[in-house]
Amino acid sequence: MSDAGYDHAAVERRWQEAWDEANVYRTPDDVEDPTYVLGMYPYPSGKLHMGHVRNYTITDAYARFRRMRGDEVLHPMGWDAFGLPAENAAKERDTNPRDWTFDCIETMRDQMDAMGFGYDWEREITTCTPEYYRWNQWLFSRFHDEGLVERRDAEVNWCPECETVLADEQVEGEAELCWRCDTPVETRELEQWFLQITEYADELLEAIDDLEGWPNSVRQMQRNWIGRQYGTELEFHVDGYGEVEAFTTRVDTIYGATFFALAPDHPISEELAAEDEEIRHFVEHEADPEGDEPNGIETDLTATNPATGEDLPVFVADFVLSDVGTGALMGVPGHDDRDHAFASKMGVDIEPVIAPEPEDWDGETVPDTPDVSEAAYTEDGVLVNSGDYSGLDSETGRDQLTEDIESASKAKQYQLRDWGISRQRYWGTPIPVVHCDDCGPVVVPEEDLPVELPEFINTTGNPLDAAEEWKQTTCPDCGGDATRETDTMDTFVDSSWYFLRYVSPDLDEAPFDLDRANDWMPVDQYVGGIEHAVMHLLYSRFFTKVLADHEGLEHREPFTNLLAQGMVQLEGEKMSKSKGNVVSPQRIVEEYGADTARLFMMQAAQPERDFDWSEEGVRSTYAFLGRLTELVEDVAANGADGPDDAVASYVDAEIDATIAIATDEYDDLTFNKALRETQSLTRTLRQYAEHADPHAETFERGLSAVVRLLAPVAPHVAEELYETLGHDEFVVDAAWPTAQVDRDHVEKRRRLVENTREDVRDIVEVAGIDDPREIEVVVAPEWKYDALEIAIESDADNLIGELMGESHIREQGDAAADYGQDLQAEREALETTLGPDAEHAALESAAWLLEREFDAPVRVRRADEVDDSVLKNAEPGRPAIEIED
């Protein structure tokens, strides 16, 4: 111990060296089925931030806990090392992304070691190395072989600041900003490579229901992103262009269609724009799909409503999107908010054809027509003004109209689009394709992989375009001159399968050892930020399903359990460099130690919740570790030789209680509750030592339990104290402590003791007793416990009658009737309790707490030891209390 607390620097340095020397965290390849614990690997930005520390403390604590429970644990770490930030940093510093990235990795690895994270560093992967991205290219080739890769012209999201394409998932918010730099995103037409994730849309959606270990919020975000809608496809005849297909989820409103609308880039719109200057001006200069109000321009065309035969005016409208539905829609302003706003602006008729279903509707009469002049009625209801279909409910109307309209058929649409992976930048996996004038795009053969990145050229735009020597190559098919593809892959390709590479990181023959992956996958516990709920997790699920279908992987989902950890904030705001509110993990480690930082964060809140960083909380945590160290060192130096009495029995019970509860909470990853229990036991042990000479076996068992319960979160000080207690093995290899009771028994016993202490405090306060001479606690008679059990289990209307049917209860006369009335009144709130003998034992062992608090002797009595005047107030779980003044 130092004057300021325990010497955290020396303790942490000592045990980190010992762990390294013993290679304690290595997972052998011959393990049959390890518990796979994984934190989302970081982008190597150069320094850990508090979000990193929290994420990796969660996984490290859980991995250590599972290991102490006897599991073989796989707990690896790697680096999501490609990406535009490194390229931009290299340009700014006139260096190259590779050197910048590896410098950052070295710094962050050292910081992770300083935090005591127990990784198997022999399994480390770095996605920017050819040894890794070779397999990105191999997977691209396999996806291509299976028809899951396509190259086509497409409108793409373009970030002018990053000078690259973004996936839909990388465009954030209503303002449509780049997820990296917050620059407004533009739309461009480019030839792009796509992975056809839409081929798996149905399975990706339907399998969400089976992800029971995932947060509901994440599951819903994925459902919303996939966005499957059931509806109807049908054809409208457009003069001069024939049948044009539209999709609607509300064909029941077709009699209310008053216009037909086309997307600005619909083929018909493009033909019209080529011929009509006004339409071209609208398409090129006025159309704004993200505008606050829908806008459009009327054409000279009409479309025939297939249900009514009426001709509808055709508009080119910017709220119609070519990649949603078919790029054409029927406008029903009476029953769609967006259509209503457009019709109001353009002077189009608004006709109601759905009425709210009346409360007393008989299913036959037609309700009154609603007023939709000011706002659309958008709910289901009853069809009105709909010819022969009037009077049908919306669902029946949809089915009947879909059946009756000749061109109509049931259909489904998705919001999900194929994944555009082309990026116009250097620092990523080169797409393994060469372009040949004779053969077209040709995938590079496996024997020529990896296609390695050339030396970095610091230039504007895509540096690969400037790498002329690298670009020039020969066609693998015809041997003629060809040029390499200069786009690189979206870095989410790297993270879509990295968890599989950890099972065999040095394998040269394949991206992963299939047999081992089948044994070790899926990841048992995955931890990462909610910001990855759509992109990374959806793409990882997609890759896993493709590998299951085509490469023999036996698992179709990558992650069994998912925890999305909350943010570390300062005064209610997310920490960020721009706000100047960043707390440096390195400073905290230097001043207070890694264990203090880890323990403070894990006890501050449940892992899923945001919490505020508090220097006061950090200092308090550090002081706790110092007090615990002092307590352990004291017993190691001076020993204990007190009696095995009622007090020792109470402490033993609290040790069991703490172990039982903390174990459950660790299992559920609610570390804050487990740590609260552990700290409470530490206080109890300190109080025990101050109250009396502790019983050696009980006290040492309690300290050993505390140290092992803290070990997953505060591993360094736990190793130090475990050794101080006389153990030769690492605490990381120690067995998790076991309890002799279950949690239900623990909670009943604790509730009894705490209620009794509260009742004594209330009596002392209300009666104004300054100096109690004696406190008597009386356990209820056995018949009351029987009556309580009957009341809890009974569903009889006449509870008192049922109670009086038991002779031993009926014999109690008025006392039984009075207690029966109390039970009847509280029937919904009744809880089971310990039995009379167990209550007596629990109260007797806890009497020292009352004696210590009130400085008075405490006597715990059984029911047969007192007269009825005292006994009438005793109930199960709530003993009678007599205090002598």
C-alpha cells in the first residue's frame, strides 16, 4: 500500500508481464467448442477512446467470467484497417496510409495491453494486409461464380468531400449527410459493382425472429431497413407507351386515384424530357426528392385506371423514386398524405373512397363519405364511392380487386437494395477484375490473388487511377492488353466475415478452416455500438448465409447473442474532440490504474445504457480498491481466529447470497449489479472485522469470493490479492466461487432481514426511544405460514372459508379469522417467504447488525416462547418486535 492507495502501476505492470510470459490467453486449435466472445474490432485511429475501453472491458470481463466457470474461451482481437480516414491522414501528412495505419495499430495495441485486455494476440488479424484482403478478393470471385455479383450503371450516392461512392446505409439523416464527414451527399450515375444482397432479402427478414439473443431495437431496425411490403402490381395504359406497371399497398383505394405519377428518371420521363424543354428543365433543375414539399410537372399523357376505365393525368413527380416499387404510382390524394399535398399544390381532384368503420357497423351498410378536403384519411376502413366494391372492408376489398383486375397480381417489394461495393479510393481491397476490350470485365483467377495495392501516390481523386504501371496488365482469358479495375471494395466487406478468420488466422489455403468454423461458430457473445445495427450486422448475416449455401458453413447466422453498448458521456454529451470534452484513457490509467477505469465503467450503468463520466466516481472506485487491498493484506499479516458463531453464520449466508446473485448477473452481462453485490459483501466483511474477531475460515472464504468476483473486471488487483491470500495459481485460472443456496432463498432471506431492521428503526423513531435496553424479535407461528401458502395457491372466491376448512387453522379462532381477512385484502400482493425455522435462523444470525446499530442486546424468539399478546403481530416475513426502553 502507498499513502495514496495501492500501487496500481507496479501491480498492473507485474501481472501483465506474468500473463505474457505464461501465455495464459492463448486458445489452442484443438479445442472442440470454445465459448466465442468478441468485441467489434476497431478502426486504428491512433488512440483508444472511452467508447473503446467500455466495449472491450465488457467483452474482456465476460470472457474472463466464462473462463473461470470452466469454459474454453476464444477471445481474439484485430483491426478494421482499411478506410478513407487513413488515406486522408496520409495525404495531409505526405506519408502513405500503410505506415500511418500500422503506427496507429502499434499505439492502440500497447494501450489495450495497458488496460489488461486478455486477448489471444496470436490470432490477431489486420484487414489491410495482403494475407487478409486476398480472401476478400477470393470471396468476390466465389460470389461472382454464384451469380451474386453484378456490374451495372446506377445512380449512386456520391460524397464530394471524400470523392467516393457511399452505400445507402452510409448516408445519414433527413439531410442525407456522409457518415464520415457530414458533407451533403449528391447523386451521380456511375458504373458500379454490386453484391446482390436482395437475393437473400426474405431470409434476412424472416430469420430476425429467431435472433432471440439480440436487442429488440436492433432487430426492428433491420426489419425496417429491409422494408418488405406486400401489395399489388397492376398495369395502367399510358397513351403512346402501352402498359406501365405500378405497385401499391392500397389497391382498395383505386377508385380514388385522380392522377398517375412517374419518377424523373423513369424511361418515359427521360423520353419526354428529351422532347419537351419544360419537362427537361424540371427534371434537371427543379426536381428535389429530398425537398420539404412534393413537386412535379404535368405532361400531355393520360393513363387509364384499370378498375374504373377513367383517364388520369400523368405527371413527372420528384417524390416518385425509381428504386422504390416500379418508379410509377397511382396518386390517391384522399388517402395518402404525400399524394394529398401534391394534389393540393397542382390543383388535382381529391376524392374519398375509404370511410372509417363505424362502431356499430353491420358489415353490409355503406358508411357516410368522410371529408378529406383538408387532410387525407390514411387508415383502413370501409370502401365508399367504389362501385360494386362499396361496403367491403379494406382487406376484403384489396383481395377482391386484385382478383378482379385482369393485370393485377399480388406482389411484394423491398426497401433493401443491392449492396454497391465500389469505392473510388486507394486504401481498400482492390476489386479483382481486369477490363479487356475483347473479353469485357474478367475476374482475376485464384492463382493470381492477391491483387496487391501499388505504392501510394498522393494525388487528388483516386490514387489508383494515377498508378499507370500497376493499371496496365494482361487479360487472364485472351492474354491481350487489359487494365485493372481501379475501384476498391467498401470496407464493410472486410468486417462481413472477419469473425471467421479468427478461427484460423494463418491459413494459406482458404479464408478459414471450415471444420473448425463449423465447430466454433457462431459467436456466442458479440458486443459493439448501436451505430452498426444495420450496415455491419446485416452484411455479416448476408455473408454467413452465402457461405452456408456455397462453402459448407453449417451456420446461417454469425452471432447468437448481441449486446449494443451505450455511450460514455461527459455532462450529458457524447465525448468528441470537436467539443473538447474527451477524457483520455491513458491519463486515467496513469493516475488511477486500468482496474479503476474498468471497474468504474462497469459499475456505473448497465452496458446497454449511456452514462456520464465522473472524476469523483473514478476517485471513489480507486479508494474502494485501496480499502480492499488493505483488508486483504491485514488478514494475511495478522490472521483471524474468532468463533464460528451466529455472526459467522450470517456472514457465510451473505457470501453465498453474493455469489448466487453476482453469478446470475454476470451471466446476463449486468455487471453493475454483480459489482454492487460484490462491494456490498466487502462492506459486510469490513463490518464483521470491526464488530468482532472474525472466524478464520468464514473471513478467508469471503475475501476469496470477493477477489474472484472482481477478477473479470479488475484483473490486476485481483491477481495481486489472490496471491496475497496464499494461492499459487493465476486468478484467471481459478474456479468461480460456488454458493450453497439459490437466488430465490437469498432474496427471501434478505427481504426478511431488511424489513425487520426497517421496522425496528421505525418503532424507535415513532416511540422516541433514545436508548433501547433490549430488542425482542418474534417469529410467527407455523399455522400462519400454512395459511399464507394456501392463500397464494388458492383461486377460491371465499378464501376465509377455505382457510377455515383446515382444522389446525380453524382452531386458532379469532386470530385465524383476523389473519384470513388480512390475507384476503392483500391477496394480489402476497409473496412466499422462508419457513419458520429458516426465518428464525436468518434473524438470529443477523441479530448482530441490530446490536451494532442500536447498541442493545437482541433476542430472537420462536412462537412458542412468547404469549399471544406479542404473537398476534407476528406474520411470515414480518416478525413481531418488542423494544424495552
